[in-house]
Amino acid sequence: MAKEEKQGLGLYRLSFDKEAKEWVIYRDRSERASGRFATKAEAEKRLKELSKNQDAKTIVHKKDGKFQKKR
């Protein structure tokens, strides 16, 4: 496992914020969101760009918070 993955620096997570009613992209171990989106499709498009540019892995959650997929 790469050093970045061990520290959580090479991983983005997409989940739904129930209070704000929007999709949010977080980089693991980061306090601020990397992006907030009205639709999951918009969020997944941006997530793909971020992961490609940063050579990072991604985890996507369903609206209810359950795990959906990992890339």
C-alpha cells in the first residue's frame, strides 16, 4: 500500500449530506469538503476529475449512507 493511501491522502469519498440536502466530496482526513453538488451525477463527474488529476482512489456511498462502489 502506498504511503499516501496509508495516510488517507489518496482517497476521495462521495456521500450525501442529509442536513444540507446535497452531495459532498471529501478527501479523507480533510476538514473541508472538496465540492458540494445538487445532483449525484454532477458530483460523480467532479469526483472522476479529482481522482484522475490526483491519482487517487474513490469511494461512493448511496443516499442512505451505505457503500455503493470503490474505484
